Amino acid sequence: MSPDVDPVALAVPFFVLAIVLEIILGRLGRAKANYEPRDTFTSLAMGLGSTTAGLLTGGAIFAASLWVYEHRLFEIPMTAIWAWVALFLLEDMTYYWFHRLAHERRFWWASHVNHHTSQHYNLSTALRQTWTGGVAGTWLLWLPLSLIGFPPAMVAIQKGISLVYQFWIHTEAIGKMPRWFEAVFNTPSHHRVHHARNPRYLDRNYAGVLIIWDRLFGTFQPELAEEPCRYGVVKNLGTFNLLRVAFHEWVAIGRDLATARSLREAAGYLFGPPGWSHDGSRETSHQIRARWAATQPQTVSREAAEATGPTPAARSESRV
Amino acid sequence: MDKAFLIQFSSSLAAVGVLVGLSAWARIGRPARTLDEARARELFFEDFPDRRIDRLWITRDGKGALARSGECALVLMAVGDGFAVRRLSWCQASSAMFKGGVLSIHLGDVAAPRALLAFDNWPPADLAA
């Protein structure tokens, strides 16, 4: 029942070669690629640490999946094509909600934030992964798939495929893909927006493989030529220290909890949106976006109109 | 410890070394751009768009800046080829340790513990003005 095929492990040589290629193309001026050695080291070391940390919790997580699978509702054959198609869609939607939770609630953001701490956006950034994902418990979100009846090995393989897919979109070397591809799939352009700290781009494009979930659930934002992405987090890190990168938000949560004066405040600091504070002295992404939007009323109303399609007046004009 | 794990870990470690070395060799960080007043104001504005900057001092190496905004100090520090910005009380900044031409400001932030800003003197002569 354990996954004999690990797409991520199989893809590691490809990851290394792709980074080498991106650096060389950047050096030759043939592709847009910025690499800063300390930033690159941080990203790759976080990736290596994440793999090691995953080994510590991976067994327990897989055992939990097996236990749930023993109580499954349906028998789903691992050899059926329809089962893989269904799993692809369900796993990708699960990823969307995991990712949204990981951005919009501080407890899970504490684990995910380090993926966003680079001020660069290149293939090494894709490997800047969490050390505390197992502890944060977001893996629980995938258990319903095993409860439905998808074998845990099948789920693990699909998760791996999704992660491998998401590697190549961490690049500035690729501008935009063909329109049909941009409409359906997560792409470098869509994911650059996700990694940007511009107020307009905050908490957008959570997709794993299919961008349709963002379009469906109202979190889609296209990359705009007039607003280049500025990468990083709202408060960029002032250090490359690996321990600080990995644990800074957990420590910050601990400090806030130590000063909380009530259960409500403690809950806010733990499960409120990142940036929440009891006295409103900090800003959440939502507040930053709102502040920005208040200064750009024309831009926002135009974008809203574009997102919802042409107005009746515009439609009638287009018929003339 | 599992032998396969050790082999995989050491190979990965070697790959990390090669890739970091390659990125250093390539010299494709963001183009070095010494801070001037306009750039510093632009960077402060990105993080604190509502803050008016009363006074601004750029470090002599062009890698940082300190601004006074009312009773607050805004600190801009280079991180690799990027920047990080923090806000603290003006009292904290003005009383920070200045030694050997470097102002060392403790930021009280686990993600950015300290800012080191190179100034010729501190407090600056024009501060009282």
C-alpha cells in the first residue's frame, strides 16, 4: 500500500538540471533570471531540511491515511482511468483550499510563510519549503480522499505529481503561456502574482495545477504589465539565518500569545488572519488591499467590471 | 541511520553546494543600485504609504537608510540584493548604539533582529534643526 513511486524523488535530478539551465540562460542574457547566492542557499537548504523533516512525520501521516482508508465508503480501483481523473480534480481542489487556509489563517501561515520569504522568484524558490508542515497538520485536509476510497498510495502519488508540476511555474524566464493554457492551468504568470507583495496581488492565485479554482472561488488576479511583481512577504525578512526563516512566525505567535489578555485575543493571534492584532495596530492582507483599493477607485471598478464581464451597455454596443 | 538516506542526503547537500556556487559564479543578482533619496523614499512608500517622511538619512555605503516620521523611525536595510523595512519608535533609533561608524539598531523582530547602518556620525549634526 505504500507508494512505490515517489514523483518528487524521481524529479529531483530534473529540478537540479532545470536550475542549472535557468542560471546559465540568465548568465547568457537569454532569459530573465536573478539569483543571489545567499538567497539561493537559503531556498535550497530549506528544501533539503523540508525533505528531512518530512521523513520524521511522513510515517505517522501515512499511517493515519491508512487508518482512514480502512473505514472507506467506496472501493475505488487504483487501475481505473476514471479514478485518476477524479482524484486529479479532487486533490487539486483540496490543494486550493489547503493553500488558501495556509495564507489566510496565521497558524498555518506560520508553516507556509517561509516559501514566500525570498525576494527572488526563480526555480530555487520552488524548493524553499516548510520544515513544520507535519506539525501544522494541514495533511488532515487530504484524509477525506482516503475516506471516500482513494488508496493512500494513489493520493500520495497525485500529491507528488502536483508538487512536481508546481516546480516549473516558479520562474520569470517564461512570460505568458498560450491563452487557452493560461485560462485553465496555473502558469508562471499566475504564480508570480501569488508570490508578489504588491497590495493588489496579495492573497491571490492559490491554485496548484488548475487555475480554475481561483476563477471559481473569486481569488483570481491576472498579472498586469503596468504593475510588475515585487516578491517577498509584507514584512520582508532582514536575515538569511535558516532557523529564523523556518521558525520566525512560530516565535512571533508565541510572543503574541504570551501577551494575550483573554482567550479571544489568544484565538485571534493563533487563528486570525496574519497581521491581526487585538488593538488593530497591525494590518492584515485584506486591510492592505482595501487601503490600496481606496486610493485606486477607478482601477478597482474597471478590474471588477472586467472580472464580471462586459456591462449590458457594453454588450449592446458590441452588437452594433 | 538508513544508508540510503545518508547517500541521498549527502548527494543533495553536494547538489546544493554546486548550485549555490553556480549562482555565485553567474553574478546575476539584481543590478547593484546604491540608494539615493528618491529610491529610499520609494522603498519606504511601498511599505508605509501613509507615512510622511520628515527627515531622511542615507548610509554612506548606500545600503540602508533611516527616516524620521513623527515619533516613529523607519529603517531600511539591505538584505542580499533586496531590502527590508521596519518601523520602531524614534527614541529607540536615536538612542541606538553607535560605534566604529555603524549604528546598530535592535529591532525586536525575530525575522529582522538588527539593522546595521553605516553613518559618519550619529546622531547627525542636523538632527536638532
